[in-house]
Amino acid sequence: MEAFQVLSVLLLTAAATDAQSFHIGKCPQPPVQEDFDVAKYMGIWYEIERLPAIHEKGKCIQANYTLLSDGTVSIRNAELLPNGKVNSIQGTAKVKDPSQPAILGISFFKGVSDAPYWVLSTDYQTYSLVYACSDYYGVFHFDFAWILARTRVLAEEVISQLHDKMAVVNVDLNQLIVANQTDCDGHSL
Ligand SMILES: *[C@@H]1O[C@H](CO)[C@@H](O)[C@H](O)[C@H]1NC(C)=O
Ligand SMILES: *[C@@H]1O[C@H](CO)[C@@H](O)[C@H](O)[C@H]1NC(C)=O
């Protein structure tokens, strides 16, 4: 690809998404959760913080993961929109390489290639740190990161430890958005 094309793609994508989650160079290859047990990871996770991800606009964002008999994971993400309606989306996740169980590919639309979902660190019962990075021609990459928790509030010291792990993979901590998990009860998400 010519330099001009690379530059155009780069500027377009940077303008279309949030320029801050954009980095020059290839994706980092951070260590993931050792001996990841997908079964223990199933159930409800609430979003605590995230890097800007344009497809999420609501509050009370939560995910429900269910292990299916074929070993794939069914995902249901739900959020409460400003107009009070619940917006949900169904997807699937799967481990591609059994020797790397903490590295999943998730997909919400048929025909669209999987998005990465790397579980960097989880204790299954309290928190999870999820990282996703997409490489473009080995020239630049976009990263996304989420802190998830089993409850709508996560202790500050845990968040702070996860921030340290994010900093190691060059996640721009200034760009993290704190999810709004207040007044979520009473809505059937
Ligand atoms: C999560 O999904 C499972 C399987 O569909 C369902 O049985 C369960 O009620 C869901 N949990 C919540 C809180 O929605
Ligand atoms: C979170 O949502 C509540 C209720 O919808 C709202 O009152 C509050 O201002 C929001 N908090 C933030 C930090 O946006």
C-alpha cells in the first residue's frame, strides 16, 4: 500500500472514531489471564470503565454470558437509553485456540469478522479486565479496554490496580470513560 493510501485510511479512521485510542505501530501482545476458565466467567458483568467505544451510548451497561453446549458463549449486552428504553444486542464469543483460552473472538453481526476479546485479568467473582486491539497493516492500531465487575460498583483500589495493568499495555488512562451505573434497578435489563 502506498504511503498516501495509508495516510488517508489513517486520517479517516482517526476522524471516524476517537483519535485517542489510536496508536502507531503493531498491537501489543499483553499476557492474558493464566488458566482461564470460561465456565467460571459466565453470568452477569457490569461495565465500570471503558475506553471510548462509539457503539455504546446508554447507561447501566451490562453483559450476560452463557456457555452453550458446543462450547461457544452466547452474549447479551444491554443498556438503558436516555429515553428509558432498553437496548440489547445478541452476539457470540468463542475461544479459537484451546491453548489460549483467555483469547476470544466476539461477533455481533453475521458476516462481520470477529472482534478480539482478551481477558487480561479476572478473579471471576469481582472484576475482569478486557482488552481488544486491532492492527491495520502493521502500521497503526486501535485499542479498546473495559473494566467489568460482578457488581455495579467496584472498589477504588481494584480499579487502581487494573489501571496499572492497562498502563503497561499503553492504554491511555485519560481517555477512560466511567460508566454510569446509578438508578439502574427497576429496569428489566
Ligand atoms: C442471563 O442469561 C441466562 C440464559 O439466557 C438467563 O437464564 C438469565 O436469566 C440471564 N440473567 C439475567 C440477569 O438476565
Ligand atoms: C447517571 O445517571 C443518572 C440517572 O439517569 C443521572 O442523574 C446522573 O447525572 C448520571 N451521572 C453521570 C455522572 O452522568
